[in-house]
Amino acid sequence: MIPRIHRQGSNTLGLLHYLYGKGTHEEHIDPHLVASFDGMAPDPGRDPSVTKRDLQHLLDQPLSLLDADHRPGKHVWHCSVRAAPDDPVLSDEQWGDIARRMVAATGIDPGDGAGCRWAAVRHADDHIHIIATLVREDGRRPDHHRSGKRAQAKCRLIEKELGLHQVAPGDGTAAKRATSAERHKAERTGRQRPAREELRETVRRAVAGAGSDEEFFDRLAAAGLLIRKRIAPSGDLLGYKVALPDDRNGEKEPVFYAGSTLAPDLSLPRIRERWALPAKAATSADGSEREQPDLPDVTGPAFARRRATAATWQALLVIDHGDDGAATAQIAAAGEVLDALAKTSAAHTRAELREAAFVFERASRSHVRAVRGHDRALRQAARDLVHSGPALGRGEDGATTAMLIDMAFFLTIAAANWHAKKHHAQQAAAARQATEHLRAAYQAAAAESMAVLRQRGQRLAPRARQRQANLLHEVLPELATRVRAEPGWPALAATLDDARKAGHDPTALLTEAAGRREFDTATSISDVLVWRLRRSAHLPALPERPHDTPARGSRRQGASAPRARQSQDGLNDPSRRR
């Protein structure tokens, strides 16, 4: 149940005309009173002898107690209370009781016999509007300070009492929701989302991995947005506004939104904080700073995804073991990686990745201030993904996409756990929701590559298959039976065999991979181990020919990255130093 305190107004009759009207496109059905300050207010919705002006005169009567020059200019208080889409339809009596409890909680009518005059109008199944005059019966002003937070707290109690959907308590860091008018406009014009949400998503993608004002605005322009910049008399750039070209108001002019109104972290000063990073600062697994060398530009989508996977693993360790400022920076940068991944991945994974990035946006902000610089590796990874260009949905591109999504899945789980420990309920819920979209995206991304690897495992000689089974029981005795029963076990066996033939110690690799993190949240343990092993051993995510097995020390361009790239891939990977 969501309460919303609207901006105070000065026209009681104008608001009543809206509440009792048909709505912007006739969505208001049977407007009528469900409660009022004395239970006897006239109802122009159900009584044909009553007008809206009659109700307005009654509500505004306390204004006459004050001299004209002492009356408040903005005397109209307006609050809407909306039920969740999956809540049952409440009766008029229930909504009336909710209205009385809301005006008491917010200080509008605290029950002392001299509160403000108010009325609650219902014109839809799922919400009511409460209108009040901000002068009490004794001529004093009401104490409605922080009425929004007080209304939220009361709604949380009502949800529990009535068995309604329980909304996670907010902390004031969420992006502003689209208004009812914006949602209705989107429906009327055939948009999937309101313009505000489309713009927020587009701006976030433009920010992902950007390194300067110029690059950021170039990306906005390339995305087709209209841009207005706010320039100081000195010529300094102070802010910006954006609009969709086809989103127009009644005068046929574009509807612009300032970055700060799209989300708190999308104002120009907040965006610039990401770019003003300490030179070459990075964070190792124990949270300490170390020097990070500059890395060359990536040469393709697959290599960008490999390096992003290494950066994601590093970020995961910082979230688990670093200080709060470093963890917050990594979580915020994780949102940029998801935005970049959604922007550059193949069509069959793009929808779920886009949803993952969209919902994770809420998890990227909290009151814990991010310490910038710790997130340099992740922000570089987002930049690499964007500059490497779109990835194919097959071959090494598709396999490394699955590898990165698998690691991003665990990163969002780490973010959810971190937020839960800090009692950030909305952020934790958003991160958990993102994991479900990533799980679906992984299934789509990994289907081809895992099928190829399973075929390779099924073609192994019986002696080789038994060798890998024995190794699994030696390293993971408690999980071995479960892993061997999974569809992905042949792919894991093939990967262990590939690692051995490439000159690695399979026992050491498997021990290291298994010790990195728990498997409780993994749908397939064998899948997780496959990607960890293939990345840490620098094996190709997907060999070019399904029947081939890499020869010892193979350095074919298509089968494994050149040695220079291998060393770069491992620069930021803490597991290589274990």
C-alpha cells in the first residue's frame, strides 16, 4: 500500500473537480465519499442535490477564522493511498477506516476534536484520495511535519493487519515514481513504460563506463534524446535535461526531465563523481588499496567479457570483505556493468538482461556513501563492454556472455546479502529480483555452449571419464553425487580434461574453484565450476570445433587468448594470487 503526499495547492474546488471527474481518459468510475471529518459531509458523487462547490465551502470554512492576510496561500492538502495490484479489492468501509487512520497519523486530524476538515474520495477499486484544508477548527495550523514518513509507517501497519502485500520500507533514495498521468499517457501512446522510466534507463546506459562530459552527452545524442544543457554565465556546465523526441505536452513541446528528477544519482554533479577517480586506485580482496596499471583497450566482445568476469569476481570479494564505502561503490558500478551488458548482448538474452539492469538500479543507491576509486576495475569493465561492440549469441561471444552472467548472478546475490545486513529492505529486494532475471538470461546464453561441452564430455574415453569422476569425489566428496547427477556433469568432465591437457593441475584448479564461494544458490554446481575453471585456466569458453580438444600449450587464436591477453585477463583476479 503506497501513500503519496502531493504538493500543497490553493484551489480546493479545482481538486474536487478532478476527483469527481472522469479522469484523463475516463478511468474514474463512480466517484463518491467513503469518509469525512465528521462523517456527514455532502457527497456530490452520490447525492444529485449536492454540488462540488457545497463540499468545497464546507471544507474551507475554517479559513474564515483567520484574517485574509493571515490565511495560508497553499491551504489544500492532498494524499492518495493506493493498494498493490495483487491486493484484494477493499470495501468502502475498509477504505474509510484507512482514510481516518491516515489523517490521524499525519497530524491532519489527530483526534483532539479540533483537527482539519477533510474528505476521502474513491473513484477506483485500488485507491482513494484524501483532501483537507490546512487550518484547524480552532484556527491553528496542523502539525503535519514529515507527514510522508508518518503515512508510510501507518501503511506498513495496515498491510499487516489486513493481510495485504507488504511493501519494503523506503529510505528516500529511490527514484521518483512515474505519476498516474505519466502512466496513463504511456498507455494511451502505446509505450511499454512511462517516458520518465525510458529516459532513466537510457541515461543510465549512457553513464555506464563513460569517462567525461563529452562522451556522456555524445551517447545521449546517439540514443536519440533531446538535450538541454544548463550553462552558467561563466560558461561552466551546471546540469542537463533530456526528453524523448515524441513525448510532447499539450502545446506540442517536448517534455524535458532534469537528470536529478530521473534518479538521485543521475544529476550531473553525481555523475561526475564517478569520473573523478583517484589515479590508478584499485582495491584488493582484503579491502586495501594497491596500484593498478593502465590496461589497453579491448579487441573484441569475448575478451571484454572475460575481463569483466575477472573484475566482477574481484568486486564480489570486496562486497563480502571490504568496508562499507568500498562495497557501496562496487554495487553501484555493478549496475553499470549490467547496463552495458544489456546494451551489447545478443537479442535472445537482451530482454532478461535489460530487466535485470532495470530492477537492480534500485539496489545501486543507499545512504551509505560510495568511496569512488575502489570501483575502477568494474567501471573499466563496463567501458570495455560498450567499446567492444555488440556480441554474437554464439561461439566464444555467446560462451563468454554466459560466463559473465554466471558471475554477475553471484554478484547480485552478494549485493542482496550486503543490503539485507544493513536493513536496506528495498535494495535487497531489488537485488534478489535481478538475480531471477539473470538466472533466466543465463539459461538462454549458456544453452549452446553447454550443449557443445556436454557432447565433448560424453565423447571422452571411459578411462578419462573415470579419472575426472575420481577427482570430483576426492575434492568434493559431499557434493560429488549431486554433481554427477546434473546434466552439466559431462561438460565439467570435459573442462577438467581440457585443463589437464593444457598443462594445469586439475586437482589444484578444482580445489581453488570450489573454495571460492558457496553453491547454495546455484541451480547447477557443474555449470558454475565449468565457467570458473575455464576462466582461471584461460581455456577457450567454447572451442571452435566441438570435436577438438586443446593440445597441451595450445595458443591458437580461436582456441585461447594470446599470452599477452591472458596476463591482462588475470591482472585483477584475486584468485590468481591465492
